[in-house]
Amino acid sequence: MSELLSTYWPIILICVAIGVIVGMIAFRPRQKVELTDSAPTRPHMQQVARETPPPAAPTMTRTAHEGRGIADEMAAATSDIAGDFVGARVHDNLPNADGPPDDLQRMKGVGPKLAAMLNDKGLTRFAQIAALTPDQLENLDAELGAFRGRLTRDQIPQQADYLSRGDQDGFEARFGKL
């Protein structure tokens, strides 16, 4: 027995150390958080609380088409996963274009041809491009032919985000002059 112990003592020591670490993680004290509707206690939070009026009581009831329940979230996740396995597009909804179209050529790396292709795909405003999800961006990028990879390489969604917010100074600080 002592011969066996003297041969395998490093392995036994490592196993005991791993057991102690796992035990400490599993049985560590957890911080308890209580959410209340009372005013915040920090001074900078109290100032913001005084400046903003309290929200009005909601008068509209939730409608069934909002899709915010657990079952709806699970259905959306399942359809996303099924779309990945099958290789089909599941959600092809792009954000709506509200208002007149923006000049997409203001973004760095977007010329007349790429702007025309984006317009043909239904993307006419900076806010639409900024709101694209990574999956939508990947699908759009696959359809751009010779311009494939341009959206991520030239950071087109990030540029569109700055321009949709009207943050010209932030845009110029990150991407250069317009």
C-alpha cells in the first residue's frame, strides 16, 4: 500500500486540489440582491431620478402578437437552430426604412455600385444597416458577390451606427473625415 501511495502521490494530490477548488466554487456564498421600487441611494443616481419624471402607468395591454413570452422565445430559438442545420434562412426580416433614403456613399468603402446593391436589397437608411444582426449581416455579405467581405472589413455597420445617430464627431474620430 505504501509503495502504491509513494508512486501515485502527485496524482492524488492534484485530485485533492481539484476537489477542494470545485467544493469552494460549488459552496461559495452568493450575493443576494433585493429589487425594490424605492429611490436609488447613490448621489449621482438621485440626481438622475429627480430630473426624470416617474413613468406613467401603462394604459395599453399586451397584445398576443408581441411575442415576448417564454414559448415565443423558445420557438424563435428553435427556428434559428433549425435554420442553421438545414441551411435555410429563417428570419429574413430587415428593419423598416422610415423616411427618405440616406446617402449611403457617405460611408467609407461604399461607392455607387455597393450603394446600389444595398438599395436593391432594401437597405436605404443608415439605421437599417446599423440594426442588422450578425446573421443578417453574414447573409447579406454572401449576396454581395464581388463586394463580399466589404461590410465587415470596412466596418460598414459601425459607420452606419454613427451616421444614423448624427454623431459626425464620433464618426470622424474613428473613421476619418467625411
